[in-house]
Amino acid sequence: MSRTRLARLIADGLVVMKGQAITDPKRKVDEGDIIEITVPQAQELDTVAQDIALDVVHEDADLIVVNKPAGLVVHPAPGSPDGTLVNALLHHCGASLSGIGGEKRPGIVHRIDKDTSGLLVVAKTDAAHHGLAAQFEAHSVERKYLALVHGRPDAADPRLRGIKGASFEPGNILKLTTQLTRHKTDRQKQAVVFQGGRHAVTRARRIETFGTPPQLSMLECWLETGRTHQIRVHMAHAGHGLVGDPVYGGRRKLNAGALNAEAFAAVNAFARQALHAAVLGFEHPVSKEILQFEAPLPSDFEELVGKLRRCA
């Protein structure tokens, strides 16, 4: 259990020593003392369980891995009070949720944006929740994304080498190291800063280009940290915004002559950021087994890439 959860049990008089409830969480104990902790049944949430289809990649008694579709919000919020992944998990998991922090709910340890597709792991027990959270905090979880971006990131590009926070590692791997914080005027956005904010590191490797001359690139991106909108804002900072990104994509125009008409129209019509959480790997927090999962591109993203390849 978390320290916060244990402190709450003490405050509620549910921790007893020598027949008396402990009221001071700093009370010292002696060798041989017996401490009794009463853990009440997990409380039901006000959040409603909803029968929303899920693509379950893996599930056991401790956790569940899902392939989230684009358009599905992860957690209820003022603008999305229901119809979220949490609502769907409450229905799907039902009685197998043993309780997180005293509440009968799924344990969300990381998120991906509403219009990003791909893999998420969610805890079903307190033990799994704390074990997974520790791995995310230690940056030991493997997370790889596929991103379709404007331009062609390359170590030979002097413009890119001149961008603060950008560097290249062997293998033409672009490394972006900055701080991220909320945008000064638009609180829904993140912004790159170099003082204050939260440390953020993204690496990206170009695996395919499209157009003659190249107009777009498919990147494999992996996170050393996991900040809100991290890949999207980092790639925009580097001048290679994601295709379809309405917030950070910028106004970069395609050269119509570099793509055929079908591919050109498909890129301009793509209605969300072209970002997919393709690989997720971690140590099972209970069994200690090393797990790795992969999710193929969703149909809209795959269709777009197919049209781009046909124009090569």
C-alpha cells in the first residue's frame, strides 16, 4: 500500500496496537509489538461502468494491457465525464478489480492522448499499481511510438543541428532534450523551455521516407521520460511536426508535385495526429516476468501509409 493509503487508515482508527487505535503515524514501536490493520472493502466509485468494446492484448489477475483506439479518452474529465477507457474497464474487469487506494477502480499509471492510438497497461490491484508506477518513475518501461512527421530529420541537416536541445547519436538517432511546461497563454498546450518545467528526453530514428523529394518521414520514437504531449511538442520544436496534429502540427505545406494526387489528398485529410504507441515492455510487478507487447498500426493510419508507399 502507499504511504498515503496507510496514513488514511491510521486517521480512520483502523490501525491498532496493544488494543488501542494508533492516532500518531510517527509513533515509535518496539520489538515484538503486534500491529493490527483493518483494511475495509474497496468503495464503489461514482464513475459508471459502460459496455464499450476493448481490444485486450493481455489480462491476468493483476493487470490488463489494452490497444486503445484513437478517439477514446483515457480518464473522465470535465469535458469527457463518461465514455472513457476507465468507464470501459470498470465494465470489463468488474469483480476482478480488488481496489486501488481503497477505491474499486482501475489503476491508471500512464496515459496517451485521446487521438493517439496504441498500448496502455492498467493495474487491477494495489500491488500492481505501485509496482508499475515505480517502473514508470524509474524510466525502465519500454515505450516505442510510430510517428508520421513532416520533412526528413537527418544528422546532416545544419538547421536541425542548430536547434537548441537537439543532438544526434550514432545511427542517425535524433535526441531532443528540453524542459516542458504549460504554455503561457494556452493552458491546454505544452511548451519547450530550458529553465523551469519538467525534464523531457525523446529519441527518434527515421525508418522510412515518402515523396520525391522526401516530404514526410515515418519515425520510431522512444521516451526516456513521459510528459504530456511530449513527442508532439518535441517534434514540433525540431521543425518536424506530426501529420494531422491540430495543436502542434503547424502550417507546413506539402509540395503537391512530390506526391501523387491520392497520397496528397490523404495526408491533408488525415484528421488526427499520426501517432501510435506500438511497443510496450515492462516487468510484471508481481510475477517479475518480462513482458513485451506490440500493436499494429490502426486501419486509418495503415491506409494512409499504404497510399504514401504507392506514390513512391
